[in-house]
Amino acid sequence: MANLRIAELDFDAIKTNLKNYLKSQSEFTDYDFEGSSISILLDILAYNTHYNAYLANMLANEMFLDSAVKRESAVSIAKHLGYITRSVKGASAVVDITVNSPSGSPSSLTLPKFTSFSTIIDGSSYSFLNTEAKTINPENGVYTFNDVSITEGIAYSFRFTVVDPGPTEKYEIPNANLDTNTLSVTVQTSASDFTVETYTKVDNITDLDGYSKVFYLEENTKEKYEIYFGDGILGKKLNAGNIVIINYLVSSGTIGNVSSEIDQSFSYSGTINGGTVTVTTVSNSTGGANKESITEIKFNAPKAYSSLDRAVTLNDYETLIRQYYPYAESISVWGGEDNIPPKYGKVIISLKPYSGFTISDSVKEDIKNNLLKNKQVVGITPEFVDPNYIHVGLEVYVKYNSKLTTFSSSNLTLLIQQTIEDYFRLNLQKFDNDFYHGKILNDILDIDTAILSCNLVPKLQLRITPTLGQENSYILNYKLKFSNRILPNSLTSTVFYITNNAISTKCYLKDVAINSTDYDGVGVISLYNYDTDLKLLENIGSINYATGDLSIDSITPEGYYAGQSDLRITAKIQPGFYDILSNKEQVLLLDNSTQDTNNNRFKGLDISLSIKND
């Protein structure tokens, strides 16, 4: 056996090892292993060994969460961690429903569960249903169901008869795309006794006894969800002949998400109690998500296990919210004691959605009341803040040798632009992701050997939307934090209008350093006439150049220039501090501004090429 190597797993290596072993035996001295039938037998042996080695390797991989290749393996392992994989989640919208002139002017009106409303998304019609019935009384003769949450999907119902009561009998829900958040389970006593009891999904087994009306939910190896019931100790045990009734929605996932910038409308084709129905959209449909992928399971399951379904640490909050609201691309959580100014007794949460810039207030309330309320520490209150987007502009100066490249100047400019956009897409646009000047500089230099040098000058831009016609104050406001060192006398803003001496005047903001050589000092922000560059209002705010904190005491814009919808404040960064850091609720985005000199708006990404040939 000394000449038989067992560490080789490749087919050819296995066959060679077998031949070498046989050649070492006296019975096969001078035997032709290539031209004889024994070569076929060696092929079979090598194939069988290789097959078993591959099988053993795959089995070993599928036994561990981080190396599993098949989704069903990851689901099975996650199940042992007490983690239930996320199903498809239907997008939800909030609407007001007014019933006009219902028959008999009833004293109350009920909106039945699973009432269907329709909307058009990308040219296709989708159904949205309310998952809870709601009853109202008229106010001044008007019947309005306010703030009704409706979820995208199609309603399904299935019935199962109990044969072998206990946890071993499981009831598979046949639809792969069901939304488990809409799942409701009732148990009917028998085919002849229509008495029903409502069962709820188990969230915490420590509160269970033999009378608890609960059901367990899990995903099986066929990627279908199934429910089962207690054994009389951890949950009430069913009886033979009971009928399990399951109602739920089958959803389209992310397809139902609609940007807040789009006017979404819903309609109802029938009548309610004889009255026509008018539907008013309060907030567009958001929050839809597809079934949890194997990558997400590998990331989320261990974190959910460590959180033990409670919100104590910052990671607990992030894990719970990520599982409950998968539409959040990035989540940032910090303690109120670390906030500026401090907010003791609070935990601050900021969510960045995949599309758009903020999540709706209805989603925030849903997370606060339906997810965190029973899991957080007593005395701690969650508070949501919207992300603060800092738009990073770049002035890019590139010298290249035109003799060393086949690219034209315009093609090279496009390649540089694409490289910068890829850097932001892959490395930024989330919480706690910082901009590193040297990294993006190297990416540009690696585009083509003809690029001889590159100089990047970054600048930062904050965007705010003051209320027009009213006095606005931004003191200690997180929306006006650059959080990086700012170059004195470099701050400016886009144009807006104020009323000055009863005249509508075009103006902009500008800083003036108290000491232009003191990079750790402060500057005064004043209001200037854009046409004459004369100072209109002095000292309406201040800026700390060392921290990038900006403060505006009072500003009353009457309108924006040429249909603009926001006020953009831009400043350059101090030389030597070109690495841009984000903090807590801040997210770095590439500035997409276009040049508009009449609006005092500069190009966000400005690429200049010059030729230097030897």
C-alpha cells in the first residue's frame, strides 16, 4: 500500500496512482496497462473513486451554511437556527376610501377583508387587497375609511382535514409565491360543526402552554411553506376531523413597488352597500420584495440567531428590520446618546430604500408598532430619521498621450465617466461607506496606459427643500452637515428668490471666512444678490470649516429659479482631506447636477482631458 496515494481526487491522477500501484506488484511486471483491457477496469475504478470523492465533497459543503450551494440546504440549516426564511412580500399602499350615498344611510359601514382594488403599474393591472376588515361610523354624513393599508396580491384559501394530530402532520401550502405576512389560519371543529377558532403564528415559545392557539411555519425542501400545530405542551393539539382553513395572498414581489415621484391611483369596480366608491392614494405602494435568496439566507440567519428575536443591541435592530422590511437597501442604527444633540432613551434608525430617497411614514409606523414594540427594551423608544444624502461632485483633470491609445478623446471621457459611476455604484450609496480618493484615482489610471496623470478635486453638495413663503431655520439640523473639512470661501448655492423691499430678488448663499487662513475657524454665511453680487442680508448663518457643520438662522425663499424644486449648497474640501467620510444617517451619492450658469449650478462630474505627447 506504500505506493498508493489516496490524496489525489482528479480522475487522471487517480488512474495514474492505480497504475503505479499495480506496476509495483510482481504479478504485473512489464504489463502493458495502456493497450490492455485492464485499462478499462482502471477507468471504471478511477471514475467510481472520483464520483464518490465529488459526492462526499458536495455532502460536506451542504452540511454548513457558509459553503452550501443549494438553497434547500441553506433553508434546512437555517431552520436549525430557528430562522424562518422570508417569503415573497407584497408591496403595500395606504389609501382613503370614500363610499358615496350608501343605501339606507346606515349608522356604520364595514369594508370586508380582501376587498380588491386595482392599479396600473408599467402598463399592467395589479390587484391590491386589504388584509383586515374595517368598520366606520359616518362623520357629517360622509363615509370614509381613512388610512387603509392595502397589499398587492391575489387571495387564496385552502382547507385541510386533520388525520394524525400533532407536529408530525404538516400542511403544505401549494403556492410558491405566497406572502406569509398575510397568512391567517383558522380551525373549524368538524365538517358538521362550523365553530371556528383563530390561530396565530408562533413568535416566542416561552409564552406557550398546552392551550395556546398557535401554529408553526417553516419552508420545506420543495421551497413551499408548510404549517403544523402543537403537541399539547407547546401549543394546543388539534383533534382528528378538525378542518384547517388557510387564507393568504400570492404576490408579485418587487413588481408592485412604485416610486413616490409617480402619481399612483387605485380604483374599485363595484359598490359598497350600494354606494359608489372613490379611492384617494395617501402613499404609493412600496415594500415589495422577492423570496429570500440563498445569499441573503447565509447573511441573515446567523444574525437572526444571535439576536434571539429581541431588540437590545444595535445589530439586533438592524437584523430584525432587515428581515421584516427587505425593501431597505441599507440600514443605520445608533443610540440616542451618540446623536448630536443627544437624545437619551431613544434608538435612532435610518433606512435607505432601493428606489427613491425615503420610506413612507406608514412603513415607519408599521415597523415601530408591529415589529419593535414587543421586542425592544422597556423605556427605549425608536425614532426614525430620513437619510441625509451628500452628493459628491468631482472635477477630473486628465493628461494622456494620444499616440499610446486607440481611444478618441470622447471615448476616453466616457470610459472615465463609467469608471467613476461604477466606483460609486459598487463602493458607496449605502450607510457607513466612505469615499477614498486614492482608490478612485488608481481606477482611472488603470483604464489605459496612455493616461499619464490624473488630478481629482472633490466637492460636496447638500440639498434641502425649504418651505416657500415661510421662514425656515436650520440650526443643529442633520440635513446641513457636510461632516468633512470645508475649504474657506468656497461655499455657494443655487439661485432662489426672496422679497427684498417689496421686490422679488434673485439671490444665493455665500460664505466669508472670518480668517481666510484659519482652516479650523468659522465663516459667516450671507445672502447676495445674484445679478449685482451685492450683499443683501449679512450673517444669516455660520459654518465650521473643521467639522463641516452648517447653520442657517433664518431664510424665507419665495420661489426657485426656472422651475427648480430644491436649494443646493455646494462647497469644496480642504486640500489634503480628499477622503470623504459618511456618518450615521449620511449616504454618499455621485452628484448628477448639470451645468446651468443662470441658476449658479455647476456640473457635478466635470471631466477635462488634455494631450501631452513626447
